[in-house]
Amino acid sequence: MTEASSIFLIIYGFIISEKVDRAVITLLGATIVVLFGPLSAADAINFVDFDTLSLLVSMMILVSITRKTGVFQYIAYKLVNWVEGSPVKILVLFSALTAVFSALLDNVTTVVMIAPITLVVSKALNVSPVPYLIAEILSSNIGGTATLIGDPPNIMIGSATGLSFMDFILNLGPVVLIIYIVTITIIYLLYRRQLEVSDEIREQIKNLNCEISLKNKELVYKSLSILGLTLIGFMFHDLLGIETAAVAIIGALLLMLISKVNADEAFREVEWATIFFFAGLFILVGALEKVGLLDLLARGILHATQGNLAVTSALTLWGAGLISGFLDNIPFVATAIPVIKGLSDNSQFLWWALSLGACLGGNMTVIGASANVIVTGMAQKEGIKISFMDYLKIGLPLTLLALLICQIYIYLRYLI
């Protein structure tokens, strides 16, 4: 256990320092735990979530082909026109769209689609995209918390408990809405000086000819049709009996087929550094799971209270939140579920504490959730750097505030 923990902490230190490429150092750490640590090569492969990686690669291909049509620019210019070039309104609009789509689809799919539009809008307004991208990262994880399908931990909890889609909305929706409003208000206050444009740019925005951004109308129709069918597939994948990764793969292959885009060209657009970073991180966290550290943490949090459910809910919320800020929340939730099941038959609020902590905790660091890594990777490709420490200055206090709001909510709604 000590060996796996030490390797993880050393690699994490390098990631925070940003002295070396995070994908390279993470893969090096994964290699070390296989060669000298607790994992065999077979174990390492089993811990890699290929469904998530396939979903990411497929969505990146879909978005990259669609981007070639200029339709993202068209949508961006239309939205900018609609809000008359107001950076503040754009911040609210894009973050709200991100939160809603993350709740109805999932946060990874949402940010893959919205981040490219955001980059186009910020360029048109000649403002920094950083406030918008950070707001979208936070909104994606907040919105994904509200529903059964918005974030993987909720899917796991729903599957283990039989809690319905509406159970999640009715119990988590109110506090998620409060946290979203508070978060976006604070983001605005922090970045308000960067959310200003000149009258000259506003005038230019009003006179934009949105149609000229559409480069290939035939490909626009094909791309939007396949993208739309893919999103519908995500919404009804349970009824269809198909995994979301399979839906995305089918969509990407169909679009490549009908658009006649060269496969080499399509694959070059994939953020491979991000994909390999995820693969290495899955293996590193898998090593911690293999040696029982995550199980120890989960049981320690839930049994330290000696049966007091009120205190247990608080430790579950804060423990899940703090751990999920630095580790993958999926294996932690997997180990926590059977422990919570054994505590009490009348402890449904413990599931909400676990969900809120695991989902919202991902906002704490730049690698705390998949959406965070995706957005910062896209930004870096465009020459925009959001460092670990720069993000932590925003993510950490906002996450702690969100967890505090959740604690108050749980106490007032379930424990009085």
C-alpha cells in the first residue's frame, strides 16, 4: 500500500509542478506500478476504462469533422449577435447551457461540443476565454450532479439502490440550482474586469454576416444529422440496450463514412495526449484500489462515526468531495456503496451525500474530473494555458463552498 501511494504522490507532485508533460509523467507512473508495483500487465489493462476512452475519441472525431463545416462559428456568431456582444450575458448563457446539457446527456459530451464554440466566441470578442472555460468546467460538473445520467457516480448509485431519474432530480436538483447560481455569480465577480468589450467590437458584432462562416453546407447537414442522432442515442441508450460508448463509436464511423473524410486526418484531430493521460491515471488509481487504499478510506469515513447517521452523512459528503478532487471518483464510489448499504435501511440521504461529494468534488482540481481535463486540453491546443495552480485558486474555494451549501441543505432537509 505504501509503495503504490508513494508512486501516486510523486507523480501527482510532478503534475502539479507542470515541469513535465502530464501525459508523459502519468504514463511513466503507470509503467512503474506495473513493473515494480502491485499491478500485473493484465490488471493494468482491466483498470483502464476503455468505454470512457472510446467515448472521448469518438466525440472528438465527431466534433472535429463538424468543426470543418464552420457550423460552430455560425452558432457562436448567432449567439453573440443575440446577446448583442455582451460578455457577461455570454458567460451566463454558455454556463447555463453547459449545466443543462450535462444533466441531460453527460458532462464529457457537453464540454466537447461547447468548448470549441466558446473559443470562437472569445476570439470574436477579443476577450480571454479563460473565465468562460472555467465557468463551463464548473457548470458541467454541477449540472451533471443533478440527474441519474449526468455523472458516472450517480449511475452507479442508481443502479445499486433502484433510485429513479426523478428521485435524483427532486432530491439533488434544488441544491444544484443554488450552487450553480452562487458559483456563476462568484465567477462574474472574480473576472468582471475581463468581461468587457469596446463599443467598436460591439458594432462589428452587430454587422457580422453569420452565413459566410458556413464552408460546406452539404457537410453541415450530414454532420448535424449524425451529431443529433448520436445525442438522441445518448438520451435513450438504456431503452436501446446500447452503451453510450457504442453510440458514440457508431456515430463517429457513420460520419466518417458519409463525409468521406480521410481517416488519418480525422484521427489527427483527436487529443491523444489527453487520452493517454486518462489511461495512465486509470492505472495509477487502479493500483490504489488494488492495494485496498480506497476501500480503507471509504470504510474509515463511514465507520468513524459509530453509527451516528448525521455525522456519517457529513463525513461521507466531505470525504467523497475531498478525495474526488484528487482521485477518480468512480472506484471510491464503488467501494463506498456496499458500506453505506450495510449501515441502515432508512439512510437514503447518505446516498445524496455520497453523490454530491463525489460529483462536486471533481471541481476542486484541474484533473478532478474528465470534463476538466478535456477543456484544459482543448485550450492548450489553442495556445491557452490553464495551469494546475491557477485553476486550484478558483476550484478549491468554490468546491469547499459548494460542499458547505450541500451540508446545510442535507441538514435542513433530512435531519431536522
